[in-house]
Amino acid sequence: MIIVVVANGVVALIQRTTRGDLAASPEATPTDAGFPVDRASSFAGQFAEIYLNFNSERQEERSERLAPYLPEGADPKFGWDGIGRMSAGAIHPYDVEVIDAKNAIVTVTFQSEDRRMLLSVPVYYNDDRFVVSGLPGVLPAPAPAALEQQPEPERDTAAENELRPQLEGFFKAYAAGDDVQLRLFAAPGERLQGFSGTLEFVQLRDVTVPPGGAIREITAEVVWSVPSVQTSSAGLAASSTTMAGKLTQAYRLTVEKQGDKWFVKEIRGASRSVG
């Protein structure tokens, strides 16, 4: 019986160890096979900036700019017939599918007018150099995720009424970047840095305060006034005092109550404010 018990214990230990090894196995983790993923993404992004912007009146300029990315003897227009125009921006890395140590398909995301799309670029790497190894392909970007509805949070209305006038004063000082005023609203030992006049406070639209103790994490919706920027003939931004439009944004604040006053310990972007 003792031998059976010991044997069962050894078997169980081996099974637990094996399961742990399998869970930590790197085989489930994608490998880059030695392919320089980050540098290839940068290369493909620069290529996409030129490839996705074309104008029939500037064909030669585009071909000259594309040349450093294409293999020797490739069509300088690289699939374009030279007619029409297209403009794209907001180009960023999206995904890299590594085939082997020398080949990968690099995908970037871009915006063209009101459409968000993807561009898939085959890239070849050798001797510390890259080249686009085939014609790219434009793909539709995934649709926005379906946002699950959350239940309405519990609210401490008494604390919200206490905090509202103090937060209005805080956000005015935060917009102005007035260190002296900000110290009046900051918790002891905390130093908050404001906008130094880049934005102007308009309204505290909403405050959500959950029940709790002296320290709470709250959410505030703030309306800012955004200065318009005039552009000089040289293309440089010129200062302007004209206010154009308003921008509503959401923030998370950690606040602490001392006596009958609330103080701000930290301010960050809100985690979720879309209904």
C-alpha cells in the first residue's frame, strides 16, 4: 500500500509538471524567425505613404520616390495606370505575418477620405536591406467592435454636489496652467501640470462619483474651448485669440477628502465614457 501511495504521488507530480511545461511552452507564441519585424514595419509604412498618394499630374515625382523601395527592373508606376488621384494618411503599423527569415507580409492601416483601410505589403529582407517583393493589396479594415452596454453606475449625489464647484475651479486652473492656483486644488505632496492656456475651460458637464470613503476615483466630462490656429503664407502657425468650437472630453480623477474639501491626487483619461 505504501508503494502504491508513493507511486501515485510521483505520477501526480509528473502530470502537474508536464501541464505546467505545456502551459509555458513557447510553441503557442508566434515567432519572428529572425525577421526584423520593427524595421520592416517602418519600411512598409514609408513605402505606403508614397504608394497610396498619387496624382496624374505628378506621375514622375511619384515614380522617383517609389524607386528606393522597388526591385530592380520593376514598373516605376508599380501597378498604377497613371490616371486619377488618391490621397491617404494616418498610416500606422497593423500586423506582420512572418513567412521565414527573409520574407514577410507587412500590413499597415491608413485613412483615405472617410474610409479606414489596410494595405498588405510583401517585404523581402536580405543583407540588412529591404525591398517590396510584390504588388501590395488594399483590404477593408475591420468594422468597429460591438460595444457591450454596461449597467448604470451607483452614484453618490451628495459627494457629486460637493465636488462640482471645486472641480470647476480646478479645471479653470488646469486650463490656465496656473501653478499657484493648482496647488490650492492638489492633494498634499502632489504636483499637477496644466495646459498653460492651450485650452480654455467652458463647462463641467457631468461628474460621476461612486460611493466610498475619503479617496474616490471619479469621472468628469469637461467642455473645452479650442483656439483656432491661423496659418501664415509661409505655412507656419500664427497665434490667434479667436475661439472656434468646443470639445467635450472625459477624465478620471482620484480625489481625496480632507475636512470639508476635496483635493485632486491624479488626473488621467477616462477608461470608458461611450454609452
